[in-house]
Amino acid sequence: GHAGQSALLESRIIYPRRKEKCLQFFYRLNGSPQDKLVIWVKKDDGTGNVRRMEKLHTITADGERHWKLASIPFSVQTKFRYGFQGIRGDPAKSAGGIAIDDTSLTETNCPTNIWHIRNFTSLFNSTSKGDYIVSPVFYSSEGYAFALQLYPHGRNSSPYMN
């Protein structure tokens, strides 16, 4: 293919009950550094047809080739579809492509804090009972700061083994 070629994957028509939406999915861009994943919403245009397009978000390749979680908030009260548009970057510098998985749409606000722990197996194998790691500092919607502690094998006082 050529640079700039694209493909579109659309959902079925959705009839919303609430205004707030959260589209979450895992994605991986392991092709060209110029590859893009564009997320669209196609709304009812007022005539009953679902064809008025609105761009929600654009994800560009960043050189990291692992799976990432995207949370895209949006508001819509009329029937709609959401879509993923993959746009090809430089095919001469591509070793892969764009992948999406585990897509979910909820009629709630998106989470504001996500702690992604990479290579959990290695962390688990290099720690013992009572060892813990600390999350980055998160902030609540009210402005309170907090952090979490994770004990991969449990606290020393835990009765559970293995």
C-alpha cells in the first residue's frame, strides 16, 4: 500500500440512554512511526440518518511497541456509531501495523487514574511476601492526592501462601 491509505472499522448503530460515554480499548502501533489511529463518532444528522462525523481523538505512533489502554470520553444523546480509522504512514519503514483489542463502550465517565504495571511476571518473580511497590501520585476529581501500595505476594501478616 501507499502512505496515506486508510481503513475504517465502525460499530453498529447505538441508541444511547445517557449523555456521557467512555470508549475504552487496548491498542498497539508497531508499524511506521507516521501511522495514526483516529477515533470518530458518527451522529444522527437530524434527518434520522447516522452520517454527521466528528473526530474524537487521534493516536500517533510513539516508538513504543507494547499494548496501551486508551480511554476516550465523549457526549452524545442521539443514535450514533463509533469508528476506528487506521491511516498508513511510510510503508518503507513499517514492520507491522495497528492493532486494537478489548473494545468497550460504557455510559459513564472515563476513569481519571490508571496505573499500568508493565511486566508483572518479572515484578512477581523478583519480590517476596511483604515487598511492595508504590503507584504514581494520582488526583481525585475533588483535588485530593493519593498513591497506592501493591503487595504482589501479600503483606507479611497475610495468612495466604503462594
